[in-house]
Amino acid sequence: MQAAIHWSVKIKKSVPGVWYKFSVCNAMISLVTHVPENVIAFRATGTVSAADFKDILIPAVAQHVKEHEELNYVLLIDTELTDFTIGSWIQNLTLGIEQLKHWRKAAIICDLKSVKVFTDIIFKVMPGEFKVFEHSHYQQALAWASS
């Protein structure tokens, strides 16, 4: 069995001295850099677990909201939806509830029609705007989320 390699990554938008730790060989959600300052973006690959949300995404989103007081969120899905564990879906729901009053815009980048249908139905009850973009419209998604 391969041992997990742990290291710290300083997130660009973090408060000085705040570090996030994650396991390199297990983390399937990564922070996307080179995005507009008022946007926080993530990329999901491989099997996404609850730990990915708890250890990486949720703390980074909380820090972003603390700094910007609103949430402009981008999730680039580069994996099958079946690769999201049940625990990750629960953590995703937790994120939505915890940051309910801060949601401004969320761009989900995925080529699956089912994601668009799900987003159109579920996020009618959420505050803020939610929109699905195809991978070929990545830059448009970033621009929309930041505007």
C-alpha cells in the first residue's frame, strides 16, 4: 500500500499564515488558480470523496466568503457523476446550506445534459444564480461568475 504524501499549499486568496493541507494521492478536488479575484474555482477529477469537500473545498470556500462576503463559485467537473461518492454529495449539500446567504453566482462546467437539468431544477430554491457551461465555454463561465 502506498503511503499518502501530505504537503501544504497556500491558497492565493488566503489570510496570511493560513494553510490548507491535503493528501496528494487522494485529493480529487483541486483549487483552480488564475481566476478573477472575486471567484473561487475548483476542478473535480477521479473519485471525489467527502474528505475532498471537508479538507479542501469547504475550508477554502469559507475563507473566500470571509474575505469577499459573497460567493462566486466555479466547479469544473472532469469526471463522471458516478465518481462522486454519496459522502461527497452530502458534503456538497452541506456547503450549499452553510453558505446559503452568501451565494451570488455558481458556474458548473460539465458537458453532461443531466447536470444542466439537475441544476435548473434544484437551484430554483437556492439564492443567487446558477448556470451550467460546457467545457468549451470555460472562459465564458469564469467571466460570467466574476461579473
